[in-house]
Amino acid sequence: MLKFLSRVKIEFNALDPRTASCMEFLAQCNSRKAKESNPACEVEVKRVREERAPQITVTFVNGVEEVFDATATPAQSIRNLILEKGQHLETEQMFREAGEPWPVVIPDEELSQIAPPTKPRKAEDKKQ
């Protein structure tokens, strides 16, 4: 999960009972596997004194930043979103390294084409 991120900032009031998502996400960030995937990813924990919703801010390796309200978003949902966006980043990088344009634009006429079958039909199927 951390391999797609350059920075994680987790902010919460320690006395707030709504910090479960922050704590779970922090535990995921501190796991050995996550740290090994990107040792350069900076994980910052900020305890605030004022009463406000706990939040998690992630910065992707391409500089895009996303802020999550940790009271409304489970840690697993945040993790899944990071992995999904990370796969998108990997695909984009693969295309750029191959010298292909990004984003890929598929002409409308190709989108409406019916794809040919992938397996040849059996003789029995052709008779019907």
C-alpha cells in the first residue's frame, strides 16, 4: 500500500472516540510489509487538541493529495482506494515508458465493434 505513497498524515484528538479508523490505518502503515514496500514514505501522526473529526491525508508518488474523514471512511476502504489508484499509476507509468500516449483514447467506432470469438467453434456448434 505504501509503495504508491510519498506521505501519510494522520490527525486526531486522542480523547475523541471516533479514532478507530485512524488507529487501524496507522497500524497498517506501520506493518513490516508496508514499510518494506516503500521505506521512503513519510508517516506522520499529529495529535490535535481541538475537537474536530479525525482525518487521514495521503500524498501519492505523483503528488496528488487526498484527504479522508476518518469518522466516515473505514481504514480498509482507504487502503482499497490507495491500491486502486496505485494500479492506475503503474499502468500510466508503463504506457509512458513504452512511449505510448496517456491517457489511452479508444475511438468510438472501435468501442462499438463486436469482438470475434476467442476460441474456434467446434464442428457440432457450426451445424446448429
